[in-house]
Amino acid sequence: MIRVDNLYLIKDLSRLSGHSIYTIKFYLKLGLIQEVGRSQETRFRYFNEETLERLARIRALRKEGKGLTDIARLLPTMDRAA
């Protein structure tokens, strides 16, 4: 079930997370983050607070020098621990 308390468009996610729209789309393509919904009419993607938290974890791991392949392996483990 999708929670609807705070849904964000990609531009909002970019502003709130500090990641560029290009980077967010790249992470989507790699499967590091997922949209929680999509508008039938506009096809806009929607994201939630969990996506923001995941982007924060990705940024922290990147600052530690981890590569995207390592991050893809680490995130599921981190998600279960959270």
C-alpha cells in the first residue's frame, strides 16, 4: 500500500535531497531507488520519505568512497536493519 502523506515529484526530490534530477534518474535506472507511484494522466513519478532517506544513505556511502556496485549490494542490508 502506498502512503500518501508526503509524495514528491522528481523536482521536489532533487531540491530536498540535493541530488540533481539527472542523478536521481540514473539511480532509478540502476535500481538504487524506486518510484512509489506514477500519475496515469501525466506519467509523473512520485516518491516518498523513504526515497529521501535512501538518497541520504547513498550520499553517505558515496562520501565513504563506496562505488555504486557496492552500494547496490549494501542498501538491501541497510534497509532491513532500519
